Amino acid sequence: MQNKGLIKLFALLFGLVSIYQLSYTFITSKIESDAEAYAAASVSPDVADYVTERETVEARYLDSISKNPILGFTSYEEAKKKELNKGLDLKGGINVTLQISVKDILKGLANYSKNPVFNKALADADLASKNSDDTYLELFFDAFDQIKGDTKLASPDIFANKGLSDEVNFEMSDEEVKGVIRRKVDESVVSAFEVLRERIDGFGVTQPNIQREGNSGRILVELPGARDIARAQDLLSSTAQLEFWETYEPGNQSLLNFFIEANESLKSIVEKEETPVKPESEIDSLLSDVAQDSLNLDAQRNPLFEKLQLSGPGFAVGMAAVQDTAEIGAWLRLPQIRRLLPTEIQFTKFLWERPSQGTEVAALFALKSNRDNTPRMSGDVVSDARDQFDQYNRPAVGMDMNVRGAREWQELTNEANLNNTGIAIVLDNRVYTAPGVSSKGGIAGGSSEITGTFTVTETKDIANVLRAGKLPASAEIIDSFVVGPSLGQEAIDSGFMSFLIAMIFVLVWMVFYYGRAGLFSDIALVFNIVLIFGVLASLGAVLTLPGIAGIVLTIGMSVDANVLIFERIKEELQKGKGMGQAVSDGFDNALSSILDANITTGLTALILLVFGTGPIKGFATTLIIGILTSLFTAIFITRLLIDWYLSKRGRKLDFSTPLTKNLFTNVNINFLSKRKVAYVVSGIFLVLSLFSLFTKGLDQGVDFVGGRNYQIRFVDPVSPAEITGELTAVLGSAGAKTFGDANQIMVTTKYKVDEQGTEVDDEILGLLFTTLQKYLPDGTSYEDFVPGGTNEDIGVMKYRKVGPTIADDIKKNAVWAVIGSLAVVFLYILFRFRKWQFSLGAVTAVFHDVLIVLGVFSATSALMPFSMEIDQAFIAAILTVIGYSLNDTVVVFDRIREIINEKGWKGGENVNLALNSTLSRTLNTSLTTLVVLLSIFIFGGETLRGFMFAMIVGVIVGTYSSLFIATPVMFDTLSRKLSKGKK
């Protein structure tokens, strides 16, 4: 081998850099363990809410030593930035995909135009977006072009308005305006991105990840380690739309008359229901204390007044139970109810207060509005915001305004003082406070304060979002993935266990099969693992549980290169060559097969990286890195070790042990003579698979159909069938399956799947808690039940929400990923072997393998004691099976090409010779890979079980197909061509 010195230097530097990068991870891990031990010693388990208290003490400890020097070259604060990033499934936290509303941006750019063509185009774009991959903006342009008639985008009541006067004029064509609007929309999404990044920076998590997804208007946000899930969701989805409105004076007679008329009108609108008699709840008790006007309400049904108690504290017009606010709000928005408002208050805007944590009632406010529904003042006048304490030492938010805001604020507060009205401070359509004004002449200076029943954390978050600014459009969470911290630790433990067992087996097996040569490959393998983790850390890549699976799979597959090399060296020794020459020729002859096999696997991993999302990208990343490092260690490091050993005189290296020396040496199986039997067997399995797929179908997960799923853990075993019945009665659509142990289930529901927002998430969590409370230990609270709650051992361990739109996108990406991988591999094999028959054989084998894996999943999904849903992880498994199957097939084809080039076709005899000569490598690699996969299947945790099952079936079927499908198809088609050529 040439340039040994250069390779040694590169390997040394590569190893040292990897160890250096990983040292930061070891440093932070040690310090955080010390902090955890300090917190446990400082806070007794007997203290109320001791988990939260320990977290606070731990955070203070880490903060106090964050800048202290460690080992003379770093500090905890610096090391934290450079440690190996852990994904949500290993650390807990939240991953969300936010859809920035391009529709809202367009409305704002058009100054909320009433133009019928503009609004019809928006409505048509809404419909088209449900069945199209195009961006909303392009769909709007297409819809506008179809219906515009004589209307132009540069019309004064669309985009040629005062706000865009510097960029759009009346003379511009539609194409010119489209260019301006595309840029403006992109600027708005960038603005939203920057606003979210500023909010996240103030949230206080380490290693947050935020990135745009192309031009779709989507923004992906990952907050690993975030424990307060509800707080994180509110922070991300709130638009920070701050508004100041004037309320009506208390006891306004026009409002009172409106509510009485609305109640009468609702009697004929609301379906009459028999109200069950129920014991008085806390809500009833609270509402009974609220002052009620002396209305002469008879015994008949009063839909509105049964839920809304008129008059409330301060400037509120009523009080209601929190659970009834949505229904009352919907009633008050009905057109026939709105028409009942007297002329002088016809534009009244009704908003609910932000209820205090733990309370079950909320106040309703009536705000003075106008035809355009615009507030007296908005948040753009706020120049600064901060968390502080009010005069009663309660947490509050202080605000300073710019010059214009100070002037408008004085005018507004002066009118409120004269009219005996309040100033409602509204954030994201929730009234936070509505104080009166006692200062004559108004409040000068432009300073104001938001008060209420806040915690210190809440005031910090409100000040944070106000400083960062409002989002330019609404942001809906269309996909979210939440993992509790305890589940993350379990994933680390199970992942490490599967990694350790797989590693030990492979190391022992290589020594058992190849003796001292196997020991050299083991050293290279351990070095390979160090390099993989070092590269991950230096690139800032995120390690996920599927990523660990990718590394473990790399262990199994990296053995393949050494097996190929050692088998070729044994062949060269059998030809009578000297040890040095045999080693050199063995490495050279194996190189082609090694490169072909790894390139095909790498291509499928690359497609996974392009089309996959979240954890699947982690799997693809580690697989690609693993392929590259294993090539380096197998080809160069193993060679250096063997050459070093043989450099001493008299040393001999056997590439076998006494037990394995003569294995597969005289094998002469006529594989081609059995191809017709194989065709029949495979045909039967394919027919059964297709029959099951067409009759039973596949159990599609929420990734593909949309919905929500919740992994819920109890103390004792539960009955999924019983829970399914109870949840269906509450949610309408629900299913529960055992997930792992008998005390853990996975609940899937499509309840309100089309509705977004944290309110729906909270509602479903509340319904789950109420329904399942009897299965939980006595005294379990809602805070114990929710993910990241006060009890990490029971309740919701993780949940996933996928909106219908993104579910369609995931499904389309999955289909394109599979088609793309097949097309790329077909072209690569055609390029390498220059005969389409080889490509046809390989792709036929891949189709065969994929259909059988799908058929097994379809036929056995109801029988297996673990989840067999078809989700993104399953697609990753299918693509990996494609890669593995091709890896095996390409190695066989490479040997067939080599032997035929040397010895000729001979009616297929040499094809059998090639298959027999690669049999040792095929079985060796398949066995080690299978054991590795079984290790992950058994010890890797419930999340990976279905994924690994698909891989195990795929490896077995892929090994079979490379011998009995790919090669026979290639042989039959190539034989016909050769026969025709002779004729």
C-alpha cells in the first residue's frame, strides 16, 4: 500500500479530533451528574413538588459554575455548545412544524381588501391547497388568473395601495406585481423566522434548532430538553398581537337588552336537550357567588343564561365556566344574533379574559369596535417590555411606548376617564387586564403595565414575545411531537444496551471466524465507532434513537467490507500466492465490490435524508457517516494493522480458525437449476402478500392519515379494548393498543383533527385524563398526567399530532422516496455493469423484497404484540431494506462479472461458481446483521420494534432474493440475448 505515512498521519489526526470533540460531551455529562446529585441531596422527596424544586436547584447550580474553567481549555457554558446533540427521543422536549399563514400575509399586503375577485381567489386557493403540492402563493396567483377578468393585481383596492405605494403602481402588469408579492411574502416568512428565533433564545433551552422548510412557509422548531410543554407551545404559536381597546361602562343598558334578546332568539336556534340533574360542582359554586341582575327568568329553557351569568368583576359584562366559553362565543358570532345589537353598539367585539391557572371560570368583555374591527392602539407602539412586580408585589409586565404611542395612550386613557370605561389590554385575542383610569387628563409618558394573576415565568414569556415583536401572520402548529424526559432516559438506556450487545457479538464473532485477522478488524471497528460519534459532534448533528439504530446497523454492515477482503485474501492464498501478495491482491480485488455495495446503500440513505423528516433524518445522517467512516477503517486501518503485523519476519496470519478453516471451501450448489422452484415459491408469497394488501390493507399511522396519538403509561396492566370503548364514547373516534408492557398503551384519535391550536390539545388531554383517571393511582392530578408533568413514571409519556395537510405531504414524500431510490439504483447498476439485464435483476429482487415485507406487515399486524403501524420509520426501514438487498445483489453481480470476464459464460456454469464463491460472505454478513437487528429489536425499546421487525424480514428476504431472484432473472434475460446473438 502506497503513502502509508500519510494515511497514518491522517488516521491519527482524525482520531484525535474525534476524541477532542467527544471530550465536551463527557465534560457536560459529568458536571450535570454532579448537579443532579447536589439537587437530590438538597431537596428531600418529602418536600411538596420536589421534582420542580430539584430542577430549580439543579439549574442554579449549573448557572453558578457555568463560567468556571475546566481542564484549562473550556468551561461548562462553552462545552454545552459543543457537546453531542441529543434528539427529543433521547432527551425529551418538543418538535413542532409551524405553518405561517401566507393567506394572512396576502390580506395584510392588500390592506384587508374587500375586492370580491381577490377574496374569491383566496377562497379558491384554500380549496386547491388541500390537494396540491404547490405553495399557497402560487395557488393564489393561479386562482386569480382564472377569474380576474379586467381586474389587475395592481388595482388600488388590492396591491396598489398606500402601504405598497413605493413598490407597486397602477401601470404594472400582473407578472411584475407577482414578483414584488413573492419577495414580500418571503420577507414576511423570514421576519417570522427571526421573531421565533428571538423568542426561543429567551426561552432558555440549550441547543434549540429552528429552520425554514423551503418556500412552503413552514418553520421547523426543536426544543430538546424543554420540560414545560404547554409553555413552549404557547410561546411558539402566539402571534403576540397586542391591542388596546376601550370597554363599555358597567351596567350598559343597550348591552343588557341585547343579551335578553339574544337569549330569546337562541331558544329557537339551540336544539332543546334534557339537562341531566347533577351534583353542584366547583364551577356552580363559583358562579352562584357572582352578582346576578334581577331578571325575571321563568322556568323555561334559557340557553344563554344557563351558561352565562350577567355582570362580572370590574368592566366585565358576564362570567361563564371555561368549558362553556367556546360555545357561548360561537353563539355571539352567529349572524342572526349579531343583527340584534342596537345601532349604537352594532360593532361590539366580545372577548374572554385569560383565565387564571387553576380557575374554572372566565369573564366576558364587550369592547368598543368599529366597522373595520381595528383597535384604538396596537402593539407596534411598544418600544420595550420587561417583567417586573406591581405595587402589590405581584408579577406584572411593564411596557414603554414610542412617541406616537405615548400621545395615543394619553388620548385613550383620558377618554376612558371621562366615559367611566376601562382599557382592555388584549394579547392574542385574550383580555389580560382591563383597568379603569382615575387620572384626569389621561396617563402621560407612554408607560403602562399588564397586571393579573401571573407567575414570574409567565411575565417573563409575555415580555419576551412583546420584545421580539409580533408574527407577521398567524402560525399554526400542523405537526408536533412531544416526549417526556423520563421516556428520553429510557430510550438512552435501551439504545445503549442494544448497542453494547451488538458490539460485543460482532467483536467476538470476527475473532471466532477469522482469528487474529478478526482481531485487527475489531480494532478498526472500534476506531470506526469513535470516528462516527466524533463526526456527529463536530458537525453539530443530532443523535436520535433511530440514529443509534443507524450506528448499530453500521456495525453489522461495516463487518461486510472486512469479510469481503478476508474471503478474497483466502482465495488468493489457495491459489498458492505468498502472504504479502495475497493480502495486496485480496484488498485490490475486493475494492470494487466494497465500493459498489456501499454506494448503493449510501444512495438510498441520501434519499432518506432528502425526503425524511425529524428522527428519520437522524437515521439517514448516521448511516451516511457510518458508511464513509467504515470504508476508511476497513480499507485503510485494517490494511495498516495487517501490514504492520506481517512486517516482522517469520510471522504468518491465518484468516480463519481451526473451526472455520474449511467452511464453504468445497461448496458446489447448482443455484440456477433451482430457479424455477424459487420462482414458484416467490410467486406464492407475492400472491399472498398482494391478497392481504388488497383485502386487509395496512395499518396506517398518524403520519399518513393525520390525527393524534398518545403513549400513556399506568401502574397496573389495562385492557386496550375496554379503554377503546370508553374513549370512543368521549372522542367519537379513538383506538387503544398495548404498546410494550401490558401497563402501557398507544391511543390514536382523529378528534378535531382539522382544528389546530393549543386549546384543542389541552381539551383532548383533559378528556383523556378525565376518562382514564380511574385507571391511575389515587390522588393522581392533571399535572401528574400531562407530558413533562410532576410524575414522570405515569401518564402521557409522549404524543404526536399531525395535521391532514402535512400527513398528505409525508405520504407523497414517502412514495417519491421509494420510487426515487429504485430509479437511482437502477441507473447506477446500469452504469456500473453496462447491461440492463443486471439492473432488471436487481430491481426485480427489490420489488420482490418490498412487496413481501409489506405483505407480512399487512397479514400479521393484528397478531403481533407490538405496533406495526405504517409511518415514517417504516418507510425508512423499507428504504434500508432496498439498500441492503442491493448491497447483497451487487456483491454477487460483481463476482459474476469478474468470473465471466475471466472464464466465459459456459451456459451458466460460471454463474453458479460465482454464487458459491460469495456464499461465505453472503451468509456471514447476513448472520452478523441479523444478530445486530435482533439485539435492537429485543433491547432497543418499543418505539423501534416495528421498524426492526421490517428490517429483519427484509434482510432474510433480501439474502434469499440476491441468490434466487436477482441472479436467475439476470441469467434468464441475458441467456436469451446470448442465444439470439449466436443465432
